[in-house]
Amino acid sequence: MTVRGLFRKTHRWLGLLMALQIIAWMASGLWFSIFPIEEIRGEHLTRPAERLEVTGLDGLASPAVLEAALDQHFDGSPWTLSSARWVRQGGQLYWRVSGESAGDAFTRLVGAGDAQVQPMLTAAAAEQQALYWLLDPVKPEAVEWVSQGAEDSEIRGRDLPLWRVRFRLPESLNLYLEPWTGEIVARRTERWRVFDFFWMLHIMDFDGREDFNHPLLQIAAALGLIISLSGVGLWALTTRILRRRTPQQAAR
């Protein structure tokens, strides 16, 4: 078999074998390039976190008062704090604290002035908080408590439970809220769901949709590289520009 024949067969049969995956790579790459990631994530539909401006510290709960409030909240159960910072929400200033109690991670809002731990959101409060976050509030279709999630769900890898507030408009938006702080944990829109499907095809992880270091993708990428190189080699062997001229051709 000639070198040209080897390049031609390699390019043809590997191209046939990999055609669907190459189309998936090109189609998904095109989709990724069309929309800014901020729009895919739905960030343009919600207001940003309030800017924190603290002009005076008088009257704010001290760390000692904060510690006493958490002792009361956990009813004597041991707890450890990993972070504490001020945040502003709904015009009010809070301590946002995170840590661990009884082996479980926690996040709480504590009033910066009265040192009261804010209660967990009810369904009605979650709905109001979701409407607060939306730039153009509309009535939600449903408010749901999510305590379990599948590997291919919209919130895979997120700590549960969460509140999910579903909207038909805008863009079939789902807002996932942290139940103790009301913060947005995730935004999911139709564009994100298409993105997620294409991402699955792009990295060839059809279960968790997160692993791009697995053998299947590595083999497919190697085959795609061979297809490209064989195509370049075939072009080099067949194009008139690069073919060596015979003595007869040179004498003409």
C-alpha cells in the first residue's frame, strides 16, 4: 500500500467512525461561542448582591455577642466557625457565618445589630426572596423543597437541601436558594439546559457531566487528531503545489 493510500484509508474510516462525535464537538463549540457564559448562567435576570458599605461600627454586634447568639441557636451543641463576614441583604446588615455543628456544615445570617439568627426560609419566604432577586418579578409557577438530587440534575454537586422557585418566564428560570440565607445558589434557564446537554456531548461524560479526564474522551481526542493529521498528509500528497515535478514536466 502506498503512503497516499494509507493516508486515504486512515482518513476515510476514522472519519466515518468519529463523524458523530466530531459533529457534536463542532456544534457544542459553536453554541458555547454564541452566548456569553453570564447569560447562560442567567446572571442577567437577577440583581447583583448588594454593595456592602459600612460607615460606622457603633451598635453592631461584636464577635462575643455573635458567639452567644450561635450558642443559643444550636442549643448547646458544639460548633466551630470557619468564616464570618458582613453582608447586606434587603437593606439590612448581617453577619454571614459558616461552620460546622454536630458534623454538619451550616451557614447562617445573624443580625448585625440585634444578633438574632435569622430563621430558615418558609415556602412563602422563599418565594418572596426569589422575587426580590429577579430584576423583573413575575409570579412563580411553583416553590419546591429539594432534598435529593440525581447526578445529572440541575444542581449536581450542590449542598442540599435547597429551595427551588420555578418560573415560566423569563427563560423557564429556576432559582435555587440557600434555605437559611436566601442567597442564590444556582440559576438554571433553557439556555443553560441546552448548554448542559452540549457540555455532556463535548466532554463525553454521559453520567455526571463533569469528568473530562476519562479514557473515552482521551481516545476520541487522539482519533480526532489522527484524522486531522491524515487529512493534512493526504492534502500534501495530492496537491499540485507540493507535488515534485518530473524532469519531463520541468523541460516543457
